[in-house]
Amino acid sequence: MATCKACNEPLLLTLDPEDDNDHQHQKQPTVIPDDLHLPCNCHFHWQCLLDQAAEVALSLRCPSCNAYLPSNAPGHAVTNPFRPSSQATPILTRYTNEGGVEDALDILPALTEEAFIASHPEARPARAMHTMAAEGDVTGIVELLSSVSADDDVDLSAEQLLSWTDPLEGGRSALHIAIEAQREEVFWLLLWLGSGLKTEMFPANVVQTAQAMGLRGRREVVPREQDVRFVVDERGRSPMDVCWEVGPPWSHYAESGLFH
């Protein structure tokens, strides 16, 4: 049986009963496959390769045999190793786990994200909030921001999280993402918490919902550079521009004066 090139252990993952929700009735640990097969024919556990993400994302080479992993010919190093390069083709792998076999799985995005987080740990809660914005998880966003506000030992404040832009996702903010995903509740929440929009501009049901969630107080003054309405992505698009792109009913918000 093949073993992991990083740890030399069998390509299996042992789940403790308390960690395995599907097998809680079993007292014995559950063993499942965990085999990430690279184009060079080296095998790794998923986490073992991610543990070396910074090296692999920069070199695009196997940490074991040093083979170049993308299918295109090696080129010059990119300026920003934590952004996918237009010159780099996907790193297509074959991954076998509990769910079966996944062929042609591009591992480069996961490596790039893991390498970025390793170098910028302060971005982890910000990226988590962006995921919540895309999924429409209003409660999760409120809980995350409340946790950050209550913690004195954080790198990014709640205000900074609201206007943070993701270099791995085209410099978009949470508001950009919410509009593109057409998450209206998140849209209003981010405006409530992160903009200088006057309270009377909010629909009555939005105000009532915010107050019911304990979000009664709003910042009296929001500097323009922190106001989520005016954050632009790498293409120079503001959230209002995205509203126009998405179309009705979002284009109506662009016309209504919310972004002025």
C-alpha cells in the first residue's frame, strides 16, 4: 500500500467516534481513505500537503520529488505568489476519501488559500465572514463581529472586517459578495453596521430586525475609507456598480440613493 510522502504513514485517516457524527454509535474508531495523488505520482494525505502549502504555492513543485505540478511549462515566478497566476494552469489531482474518488481535482486554490492564511493569519476571520456573506448567514456574521469586538487581542477590528477586501477574490468586500450572491438580508446588515447611511433610509422591517438582534446602536460617523458603500475591488467596482451589473431588483437600490 502506498504511503504519504510527507509522514510515511498509510494513506488513511482515523476518525475518533466523538469526531465522527455518522458513526457515533460505534465505539471503535472509523478508518477512511485519505489519498491525494499528485500528477507526479507522489501520494500525500490532504493535510500533509496543505501543511507545505506555502512552499508548493510559491514553487508549484512537488515537495517530495520536485516535479513541476501544473501541466504547462515552468515560467517566471509571479509577482504575488498568493494570487492565482493567469500563466499557471490548474494542478489536477486524484483525491480518494470517504466520499469516493474525485478525479481532476484542482488543488491549487486550496494551496493558495492555505499559504495566504499562513502568512496572514489575521485574514482568517475576514475570509470566514466573506463565506458567510455568500451563504446568507446573517446570524453567523453578527456572532463573528460580536466575538471580535469583545476580544482585545485581535489584528483586525470589527470595523476593519466590514470593509476588508480579499486579494484572493479580486479585492472584493463582503458587500460586493453579498450583492453578487443576491443575499438581501446580508446586504442590509452590512449597510447597517458598516456605512454612514442615515437610519431613515433603511426599510422599517430592516430596522426592526436589527433592533431585535440587539443591533440598536450605529456609529454616528463612518469615515469614507471605512464606509462599505465606497470600497472598490481590483477592477475599480464599487458595490453600487455591482448592483447595476446584477440588475433588478438590485439596480433599483443603485437608483434609490443608498450609495450617496
